[in-house]
Amino acid sequence: MHAVAQLRQQALAAATRPFRARGIKMQRCESCLLPPAHCLCPLRPQLRADVSFCLLMHRLEPLKPTNTGRLIAECLPDTCAFIWSRTEPDPALMALLQDPQWQPMLVFPQEYAGPEQMINQHISPVGGKRPLLVIIDATWNQARKMVRMSPWLRALPLLHLQPARASRYQLRRSCQAEHLCTAEVAVACLELAGEDDAARGLDDYFDTFNTTYHMARLNRPLADSPAQQRLRARQTVS
């Protein structure tokens, strides 16, 4: 079970009342959270990269079927995920950020950097350490608050992305073209790191998820797409 699925199970077990996502009456696959007729599990690629991701999630994100952070965890099995806390950061998260084998960087716009925070615009291992890219998985307003209220996050070097294209995410009303969703941020990071195959695989999986979920909401069948064809080709090769 991947890291986001574990957080989802923990949140469901601790909830005092059911979480009611939009489309609550929809029967869902337990793994991809889409209706059985639109299940993406057979298309899920297993990818490898020399960079790793750490998702710092708002407490509601693991429960949301529209969350795209879990796509990263589904495709890149060494992805870590933690629930953000203002007052009590997860000790396992703090230990991970201090582990000498990792080179952690916070992925966030540079205009929100602290006065002495190091700004990076590239990803490359330093001293044999593997890059660990910390992505805030929340709405944009929540993400800004989470960074502002976490001095330990502002102590990390900041990775500033300059994506070449606008967001394609269409599953939440508040999404703006200049604000990439979590999976799109990971794709941009992989491209920047030169992990082109992993970037293409995750991008195809995100594109298929984005379109499939939208069609499921409309109760319409999904037409075949080039992204789906590439994902199926990966399954054949593996």
C-alpha cells in the first residue's frame, strides 16, 4: 500500500463522521477511487527516478478522490507522505529531512522564500545525496499558510519551478491556470531533473486520470487517447 493510501486509511479510521466527497453516491474502486467502469488500475505505470518526493498534505487531501498527490505515490513507490501539523510536525518527517542520505528541497514559488532561504532553479545531487523534493499538497491558500506557519520548512532550500505550460487540471473549481496541481508539479520536477521517462509516464497517467474522472462525473464513456495508448504500451513492455 502506497503512502497516501495509508494516510487515507488512517484518516477514515479516525473520522467521527463520514467524509462526503462530491459524487458521494458514486461506487468507487478501492484503489484508484474511480467508478469500476472507469477504473485506471490496469493502466497504472510503475516508474523509477533518481529523485524522490515527499508530500506534505493538508489533513483533508488524502480523503479527496480528486487529489493528485496520490498519483505520484501510485507510480513512484518510494514516495513519502505526511499530514501537516502547525504545532506537532510528524517526528518521522523531521527525521527524514535530517537524514544525511537525502538532499531535501521545498518546491514552492521563490516570491514566498524567507529572507535567507537558498533558491535553486535546478536539481542535481550534492555530495552523493539523493534529491528529496518536498511538495505541499493542499489548495493554494492552504499551501501558503502551511509554509508561512512552518519555520522548519522555510529553513529548507527552495526549488523554484518555471513550468512551460499552464495547468490542465479541471476537477476543482478553484484551480487557476498558473497554479499547477500536485501531480503536475511532480512532472515538472522530473523534467527539470532529466528524468524524462518518469516524467512522461506520470504525465500520461495524470492526463488519463484528469479526463477519466471528468467523464465519470458526466456518466459518459471515455474515448481512447494517445496517453492511454502509451500507458498500455508500457504495460506490454513490462
